[in-house]
Amino acid sequence: MDRTLLLAMPKKVRPASEFGERLTTLRQARGLTQVQLAEKIGSTQRAISRYETIADRAPAPVLAKLAQALGVTTDELLGVKRTRTAKTLTDDPEARRLWKKFQQVMALPEKDRRAVIRLVNSLVAATAPAKDRAARGRRATG
């Protein structure tokens, strides 16, 4: 690899605080880059990087925006309450893969997003009766 390229690549910095670690974990579990999260809250990648690496926590108004963008409470983000969603997404590769796909769907035009949701609803509705019949059959024989 070219030495100049190596010098230009940023170093991976470990979070200095538990808050930064939680923020990084939640962001990654949702398949977001620092840039994408920054855009969601109206901030910059540099600010997100700072919150993840050197800050003890983000300012209160930013905390609320981060929590909303990540789909958690501020208590979960601050570590006051355990984050169930983050654990579920990070532990289950299939859930993480689906979450990333739905993040991509969110970038589609509204008309296309509605079409995807209709398709998902149709598939779920079509499989629900089959599951119900199978469960009733097991109860009758078991």
C-alpha cells in the first residue's frame, strides 16, 4: 500500500467514555455511518466523532435528537436504562441485515417507500393465516 495513503487514513480511536461506546454501538447496530447520523440530527460528522471518542456526553438538546434518531430513550443513551434494542440488533445478524435494508428503504422516494411497506404487509398477512392454521393443528393433535 502506498505510504502517503497510509498517512492520510484516519486512525480508529476508541471511545473514551461509556457514553461514547454506547453511542457508537447504537449507531453501528442501526447500520448508520457517522455522516448519516449527523445528517439525521442536523449536525456534522466531526461532532458525532467527538461525542463517540472524546466527549463525556453530548449537550442535552443533542442528546434528545440522537435518542430520537437511534430509536432509544435518552435514559438508554445515557446508560441509566439498559438498551434492549441495541443488544437485539447487535446480537442477531439477520436483524442487523434487515435493519440496514430498511435504512436503505428510508432513502427511497415516498411513493416507493409506501410500495415496500404494502409489499411487507401483504407478505405478513399472507403468512399469518398459515401459521395460525398450523398452530391450531398442533393444539388439536397435541
